[in-house]
Amino acid sequence: MDNFDLIVIGGGPGGYVCAIRAAQLGLKTACVESRGTLGGTCLNVGCIPSKSLLNLSDNFNKAKKDFNQQGIEIEGINLNIEKMMSNKNKSVQVLTKGVEFLFKKNKVTYIKGKGVLFSKNDIIVYENNNRTNYKTKNIVIATGSEVTSLPGVQIDEKNIISSTGALSLKKVPKKLAVIGGGYIGLEMGSVWSRLGSEVTVIEYLDHITPGMDREISSEFQKILSKQGIRFKMSSKVNSVKSESENVLINYTDIKNSKEEMLEVEKVLVSVGRKPYTEGLNLSKIGIKKRQFWKD
């Protein structure tokens, strides 16, 4: 059994930075990560791949619509979605491998598997069918967040997708609905709109990007509207149902109290995230969770 001064559960931006700094300060440190790659949501299925696709889709959009007006004539522009996704994946791989290199450089032990708390000084790590016990003086929980959905809406990552699924679509959907007008849904909506999808955003509030300055929010919506994205504001989603190859969304226009239907090929559910604590066994060491969100 290996003994450590500190074990960090979670290899995302919070966890890996904590582990590296602890090791630099002289602690014998390990980091447990179940994904198989370091970097957490941000590097693997969040900030980095989304920014990569935003950049690539913007390049495609400019080449298709703007270059000719600027005197740069290109004939036969085609979208190769497989190559684009490969380019995105390469960006992710470089950065996740970079974090792994930093672990080796700073002598942080990288443990692959699912970390479960057994006591305040004991962690069991499960990987495939293997189970390994570790002792530690201190534990840092840095397990990050996971996607949340709407009541009664089941994300299957096929027709009803999360932001993770939206980063890996194999073809451009003819029609895409984005439920939620936050920045994550708008980023993905913008990507697929530029690549040729007819995108509709359904938002419960009367403005997009909640929490952002209203003037900025208003100008941002104008920019996205010019891009071709449609908005259904002040709209409450009642149900989302898969019908063969399409998805039917039933929603209510709150201002007019009118029910409406929207049929699309894919639905991106982007209504926020919640703490990821599933399977940590927090109750074993007396940690109680308080729920501030509704599943």
C-alpha cells in the first residue's frame, strides 16, 4: 500500500494545479483521475475543444462567405467534418499530455481510476476490475462538475445531446435546437450555425447569457442573430421527445401563454452544470451535501 501526504481526487484545472503546487512545496502527492486523461472537463470536453471548433468553424465561414468579397476567390469549398474533429482532438491531446508531463516533472503520482473515500485517511481506487488501497494524511476533493438536464428530459447523446455530444457530432444537423441561452449553448450553437445548421435557441428568460451585463447581452444577441441563429425568448420547455430520426420540442411562450412545437434533428440541452460527487462515498466521512439546484 502506497502512503502519501496528499491525494487529490480529480485531475481538472483545480485538481492538477493543486497537486503540482503541493508537490513543489515538498509533499508526497498523488492525483486520482477516472477519465483516463488529465485536464478535466475544461481540456477534454469544455473550453479547449469548444474554442478549437469556434476557430475552425469561423475560418470555414469566412472562406465561404467573406473571402470572395475581399478579392480572395476560392472555388469548391467543402467541409470535411472528420478532419475538423481530428484537428480539435489533436489540440486536446497536446494539452492533456502537457499536464501529464508536468506531473512527471514535479514528481506527482498519477493514479488512473475512480477514487472512493473509505475514511479520512484511506482511498480506494477502482480501475477496470482492479482495486487498490492508498493511505494519505490529507485529501483534496476536486471532482468538478457534470451536465444537468431539465425534469423529464433524458440526454442520450444521440438525438438529445449535451455539450459533450455537441463537440463530437459526425455530421452537421440540418436543424439544431439549443435549450438554454448561456455561453456554453451559444458557443456550440454558433459553431454548428457557421457550419450550415439551422439553429434555434430556446431560453426561459427574456435575455441570453444570464448574469452578464444586459447591454453586452443585447449586443451579443444581435451579432448571433446576424449570423443566422434564431431565438425563442421567454419560452418554457415542457417536453422533449425523440420521434424516429427527429426530436419534437413542446414549449410555451410565457408572454402569450401559447404552446408551440419545434421539430429538429438534434437538441442540445445546455441548462447548466452541477457538482460531480457521484460515487465518492462522502457520507462515509461525514460530509453532507446541500442541494441548491433542481434535477
